[in-house]
Amino acid sequence: MRSKKLLSLLVAPLFAVGMAACDVDQTEEGELPEVQVEEGQLPAYDVDAAEVEVTEDTVTVPDIDINPPEDDGDGAPETDAESY
């Protein structure tokens, strides 16, 4: 059993190198087969769905004000070194 594993570990890289060294040229163009599609019928289902009651509630969302730092003209926002 161990010799089979060892043999396969030695042969696999040789096989991979051999496959990488081959040159493949297309000798003939391929084409898709002719296919005919006929009209069919979808299956029918009898579904007893659960009853769902939809209601509307009003939710009050807090108003948030964001005051970004002002630009001093160099493209970078001003920072307060003491805040770090």
C-alpha cells in the first residue's frame, strides 16, 4: 500500500509536466447541435397559503445634525490635535 502511494507521488508530477509541455492546435471548428423546442405545460399546484394581515405603524426617527470640520484651503479638513 505504501509503495503505491510513493509511486503515485512520483508519477503525478511527471504526468503534470508532460501535459504542460504538449502543444494543442485546433484542427476543426465546432458548432452547436440543432435543437427543436416544443411548447410544453407547466405543472399545476394547489397551495393553501397562510393568511397574512398587513398593518401600518408610524415611527418617529430622531433628527441628527452633523457638523463636519471646516476646510482650511489645503484640501484636508482642520483637526484639533488636542482632541486626539
